[in-house]
Amino acid sequence: MSGRFAFQVLKRDPGTGARRGRMTTQHGEVETPAFMPVGTAGTVKAMTPQDLATLGFELILGNAYHLALRPGEDLVRRLGGLHRFMGWEGSILTDSGGFQVLSLADRCAISDDGVAFRSHLDGSLLTMTPERSLSIQDALGSDIVMAFDDCPPLPSGLERLLEAVRRTTLWARRSRDAFRGDGRALFGIVQGGDDGELRERSVEEITALGFEGYAIGGVSVGESAERSRSIVALTAPRLPEDQPRYLMGMGTPSDLVEMVALGCDLFDCVLPTRNARNGTLFTTTGRLQIKRREFADDPRPVDEACGCPVCRGFSRAYLRHLYAAGEILSMRLNTLHNLHHYADLMRRARAAIEAGRYAEFLTNFRARAAEAEASAADGDKAHGRDVPARPGAHRGARGTRGRSGSIAGEKIE
Ligand SMILES: [Zn+2]
């Protein structure tokens, strides 16, 4: 562990806003654009740290809120910090808990001081402030620490959005003051809802404070996919050119490919891992619901074009059987495949930027996605089925957000 946080843009794509970069943390290098698997509670569900490294991930996401509640940050600190505690040698970014405390909206009271809330585990009354969040993240030993922010859901009235921008700046300053540094990075978070002027104001205020990187928060919080993308389109280009940009909680494969083109460098989302556990697998020809009867005696791999150990070693029929039987291995294999799909997509995106051909990559990706959608619709008609969720249409179906947590508090990941 040595050195300071650094970020270098290695190459800019001539046809889009995409950038190929390299981030250096105390735990190594992170090639960007990069997707971060979500390891909310000190584990990316069903994966060992070695699995993640083998899949090619260099950075994962942990969560201050969840780890403070259980097992408690002091215990993690005593046991050598989160890296040692969970056996992960790569880099860790921790979310500040701002989103999580507010996603339990009926159970919290927010003021300029911070958020008073009830634990989703035992109902005890707790308080989260910028200082408390920074102290938790310090105890965890995160490489990238997130400022504490006020993240309202969408739609929210203008007054609430204004308040969130003001308070996010106030809390960003307090986060900055409480940050101990030590070669780690602190990222500021931009809010502003779906209001262009407020986004602009938040960018100005947060960048004026000076952080090692900037996150676009307050997206994928109830609005449509199109709206999320338009928020990013008007926010990302205003962020500093030479610093990392992290798009929080947005992450269908199509989101990633499109948002890379707008200049985003880092992504996280529970989608590949949560969907895996629900039996929804991402493939190069669209999504596949492994529980469907049609796969019962299908000897083919999940995705003919996938080189992951699951597709090399197992049939759809076997994966469907594991899912139907509620076997633990089902979650593990499905997660391995989905995370491999995401890692591979980002690898190909990085290669396309390096070659100066990201525009072409984007066009081809869109064409394949449209084709997959059309053939899925045909298949549904032929089989007389209800049309399942389409890529990019997950928002309507979930009531949960990409960023770890959920609006209704039904399941906190
Ligand atoms: Zn695979």
C-alpha cells in the first residue's frame, strides 16, 4: 500500500465523448471505463474474491451504511480493514450511505445536520451525517470514498430538488473537511434531479470544492431510462475533463455502452448479480429467462458467443434444472456468467476506444440490441407468451433502483 490516487486519460475517442483511462489507487490500477460489481455487505453475492479477480475486475463497490449496521465498522477496522476482512486485494470504492438512508424514506428524518433513520435490521434509531459516513469509510479503508449526499427520488418537486442541491454542497464541504486523505481519493457527488439548471449549479458548486473524482448521483431513482440518459447527457460533459466520472447505479448493458459514449468512466449496478439470482441471464442476443420450459432439454450453452466457464461447461438444461431445484450452485453459475458478460462488454468497449472506433462499436451494439428485441418479440408471439421485460425496460418492472437499495425497502441489497 503506497502512493497516491491518480487518474490518467490515455486516449479520447474521436467520434464520441468516450475516454480510455487508468486509475491508480493504493490497491493497484483500474482500467477504465470499468464496471464495479456491487459488494454491499462485504461480498459480491455468490462470488469469491478470486472469482472476481479471474473475471478481470479490479474495483468493487462496498457500502458504508450496510457495513456500519452489520458487522460494524470498528470490527472491520480491528480485523485489518475491509480488504483484509473480505480477502479482496483489488481496489474498493464505498458508497457513503446517503442513498441508502433516504431509500428508507418513510423511516427517516432529514435535516441539514444529517439523516436520522431506523435500522432496516433491528429498527434501532441511528443518525448518519457527513462526518459519520467519512469515519465509517475511513475505518473500512476504502480506496475511493464517496461524499455524503442528499439523493431525492424522481419525480420530486423543484423545491425538494433545490434543497437537495444546496444540502449536497453543504455536506460535500463537510465530507471534504472530515476526509483524512492518506493517498485515498474522495469523490464529490452531483445532484439536481432532472432539472438542467440545477444540474449545472450542482456541477459548479461541487467541482469548485475540489475532489479527486466526480459522481453523477440522483439517476435511476424512479425516472424512465430515456430521462436518466438525458440527465447524464447534460451533466457528464460539464465535469472536469481530466478526472474520473462515476455514473451511480445505472447499468443495463445498453446503459453502459451508451453512457461510455458520453464520457462516463465508472459504473455500478446490482442488475447483473441480482438478475442472475432471479434466473435472468444477459447474452449477446438479449436476455434469457433460464426458468422457461423451452430450456428443459436444451443442450446448448447460455450464450454460444460467451467464453465464460459456465458457457463452456454447462447446458441451458442443467442451469434450468439447478434453478428449478433451488440449488445454491444456480446462483453461483448464473452470477459468474452475468458478471463475465459485463466484464467482457467493458473490455470490448475499452478496446474500441483504444482503436478510435467507439462510434462504430456503439452503432453495432445498437443494431444487435434492436435485432435481439425483434427476435424476442417474434418468439413471444410464436409461443403465445406474455412479453417479458426488454433490455432497458427494467425500471418499470422493479420498483427497485440500480444503486444498491430499493424504494419500497422490500429488499436491501
Ligand atoms: Zn457465459
